[in-house]
Amino acid sequence: MKTHTPIRILRTVLVLILLLAGRPAHANPAMIERNGPIEPSNFSTLPDLVVTSITSDNLDNGEVKIKIKNQGQRKAARSLGALVMTWGLKTATFNYSTIPLNPGQMTTVVVDVKMSLVQAKFCATADSTNRVNEDNEKNNQQCGQFGGKP
């Protein structure tokens, strides 16, 4: 006669519970519906860098302030970012680095473009070299256009 270890008994009970709940035996218990579906991204433990804002205090002086936040659950290592500025047919790229960011931490990077920002289009990308393995690699960029009279 075979003896059953406590772990084997618990595994068998879990399989039976999952089968009775209509879930395949290999289903992740953390993904079982509890008052509605639970999204897999809610369980991520990766960093997630996002550009939260791009501003300038003075459109004539050419300094761009880029706010970057780690909205993920793990610390993000130092990374490289890029600011692409476009004035009509002229485009320039400015690279910058960020400090390591803890979950929820934000930093502001100042890029001195040394040109007027009036009516300039921009795209700022956090972690432009994809050095940081993130929860969502598709939310690293923010684009827009500065105002002012041409």
C-alpha cells in the first residue's frame, strides 16, 4: 500500500477544486475569478517606465523638462532615453540618461535643446534602448507639440 505525503494530498485537493470550479488542472490559482476577472498585469513584478510630461518654462530658451516615472513593482536600472525634436523639415535627437528609479519614484531630466521650442514637435522616449525589461514596453513614449506664435 502506498503512503501519501501531505504535499501530494494538497496537490490532489487543489486539482479537484480547480476541476470543480471549471478550470483546467494546470490553471494558475492566482488567476481564478474573484468578483470578476483578475488581469495578469496586476501580478507583474517588473518595472514600468513612462514619460508623464514634457514641458518648458520658456519656449525661447530651449530647455525641455521630461518627467519619467517607474509605475512598475520593481526597481528600474539606469536607462537611456531620447528626445526627438522636429522644426518643419529639420529633426534633432537628444539622448539622456536617467537615474535608477524605485517603484513609484519619478525623476525630471532637463535637456538643453539650445533652439527655440515655438511650434516644435517632440517625442520623448524613456528607456529608448530597451535596457530595462519592463511590464509594458509600449508605453515608454509621449509625443506632442509646443505652442507659441511662430
